[in-house]
Amino acid sequence: MAAPQASPEIHQFPCLKDNYGVLLRDAATGVVAAIDAPNGDEVAAALKAKGWKLTHILTTHRHGDHTDGNLALKAASGCTIIGPKGEADLVPGIDKAVGEGDTFMLGSLEVRVLETPGHTKGHITYWIPSAAVAFAGDTLFALGCGRVFEGSMEQMWGSLQKLAALPGATRVYCGHEYTLANARFALTIEPENAALQARVKEIEALRAKGETTLPTRIDVELATNPFLRATSPAIRKRLGLETAPDWQVFGEVRERKNKS
Ligand code: ZN
Ligand code: FE
């Protein structure tokens, strides 16, 4: 009988103004990965505080607030940098480019790669099924989603649908603490959603204490995140898009958020 796999230890910490840094340690092998590197000094300080030695950086996308620490951390640790195939030329220090359907071992953990383009053209999400955890960068946020800078609304909707299809209990780590602003916007799109109303109260209480709202969970997002709820009759009616394809409903929600 195979030994049960120990869950990785995950340490999330605020970085820059509203980013999160995340460190993951596989106890079986001592492998330590940073998911994105918003700032070299802040990631190094978090590693030091935990007493962990960096072996990998997993880059979700090329933006500076996710990659600015790559080169300094690599110089200090000799870590391996894994990043998106679709924008590998724009990821500082990248050693290994990965894309849709790729899997790789992070110590004893199998990581699966999902391409989730739209925010940037090559954005990827890292999913570790055995630990029920995913690192979604700037594709999905708690009650929100990333701005669609480099793809179409239809493509971003497809990316979000990939995440929506993960097991409901999957914990999702996101690149930013935008949850309170997202919550207030979500109420303008689906004010009658009781699960959303309750969640907004929880979020307001957490943020009033300065606490994080992340990670979130796929099932919680499906029930409350207006960017995943394009099939909701109430949302369609409010937007006047009763018969539009799902991606257009999503696109209208995204446009309204951009203007909010
Ligand atoms: Zn970004
Ligand atoms: Fe970002």
C-alpha cells in the first residue's frame, strides 16, 4: 500500500502594495517553491523567516509584479525557474517552459499545468491535484478575475471555465488581495444572491481586521463570483442578455467592472 502523501506546507504573505507571495514546501524532499516572485527582498525575507531554502520559482505570467524578484532570487539560490511557454521570452531567468497538459514533479508532488490566457497571452495556472490546491495568478481572484489585457473576452471565459471545472474543494491562491472591491462590485451584478451577501459580510469582517481573504475555493467562487456565473438567469436578466452566449455575459460583467 502506498504511503499517504503528506500535504505541502504553504506560506502566503503580502508583497508590494496588494500582491501575495506564496511559498510551498514539500516536507518529503525539502523542495521549496515560490509561486511568483513579486519582489526579491520580500520573498527572501519570507524564506528566511521560515528557514527554507528556495529550489524553484513557478511563474504564472510575465508581469513585473509577478517576476521582478526572479533574477535576484535565482542568483542567491540557484533555483530553477519554471514558467509559461506562451510568453517564455518575457520571463526573466526562465529555465523550463511549460504549457497546457504538461506535468512535472515538484519534489514528491505532481504539478499539472493549465493554460489560462486572457490577462496575458501565455498565462498559466499550476494545479496540484493530490494537495487540492491551484495557483491561479491573475486569472481568477476571490469574487473577481484579472483584467483582459492580451486576449479576447471569449478566451478569458474559456480560461475561467477550466478553473471552474476543477474539484470544488480545490483551494485557489491568487496574485492579489482585491477581494473587498470585488465584493462590492459583485453585489451590483447579483444583489439577490444570498450566498454572496453572506460572503461579503465575512470579507468585510476579515479586511476590517487586516486579515487575508485568500486562498479561496472553487465551490465558493462558483456560488458567488459574478465572473463565473454567466449562466445565472438573474444576472442575464439584469444585464439584458437573456439569450447571449455565456462568454458575452462574462464580457459585459468584465466591462462593467472596468468602468466601476
Ligand atoms: Zn498581472
Ligand atoms: Fe498582478
